[in-house]
Amino acid sequence: MIVGINGNIVYKELSFVHVDVRGVVYEVFISLHSFSALGSAEVRLFTTQIIREDAQLLFGFLDMSEKKMFERLIKINGVGPKVAMAICSTYTPNQFATVINNKDINGVKKVPGIGPKSAGRILVELNGFDVELVSSADAPKSFAFNQASEALESLGFKKDKISKALSSCGGDDTASLVKEALKLLQTI
């Protein structure tokens, strides 16, 4: 499984880039956000490899949170890599987390290739996933934040309430985040 690629850009278009890694050139499909952020020389991408009967495909992301969003989207029934990449091209992970949190079906339908049925299914399947998207964008706190979130979830709290409580906590380690969040969750 190829989970990352580091090399020189040989050729790029809106939807893909060719990356030379020590003499081997890989075609990596990218989102429009990644394309606009790419330079012209060296690149480091987080990748998801999809192996099908007729092809081996690499999808690349400059940001780990975009990769997590893509991987979660392709697990939804009826959402393939092309539709998932269209969502990644339309929204950043933070923007998409807002769409999910607001249950904005029209926001999901703005993505090319998604109709009302698929939009509804995506909103239902990703309910609560916005917590993971927002927390993964906050890299230094993400480990403690994720551990605290999982601990509170195992105690029976809802993900949306957990994210509200943890976002207003100031602790750096898991224990202090859980203690502060528990105090706040009693008042919510």
C-alpha cells in the first residue's frame, strides 16, 4: 500500500500530477485545492491507493485532513473515488465539516455528480464526522483532542456536544481536556 509519495513534479493538470520518484513516474489524482497549492518543483503528498480489477489508482493530498475526508467518503455506499474527489475539490475539510454540521443538503448537492438521494445519504453517513475533520486540521492538539473525544464518547456523550465542550477547553494533555470537558458537559 502506497501511503505517501515524495518527488519532483514532471507534469501537472487540474485533476492529476505526474511525480518522478527516483526514475519512476507516478500518476496521482489530486483535488483542485491541492492543484492550486502545488508548486512546480518538489512535492510531498499523502496518498490513498485504490486497487481495482482494471487499474491501480493513486489519489494524493497535501493535507492529512483532506485525505481522511476522502477515505471516509469512499466508504459510503454509492460514493466512489471520483465523487469523493469532486467533494474534496469543492470544499476544504473545514468547509465540508460546516456543511455536515449544518446538515446543508443544498451545500452537498452543489458538488458535481451528487443528486438529492446521494446528498441525503452522505449527510446521514457522516453525521458526527465533522468533529474528526475539524480536529485533524488542528494538528498539534489532535492526538490529545482525539483521545479526550473518544474517552467522552465512551462515557455516552454525543459527538456534537463533545466537540463544543472540547473546543472551549484550554488543556494540552488528554487528562486535563477530559476534566475540563466533563465540567462543561454538565452545564450543556
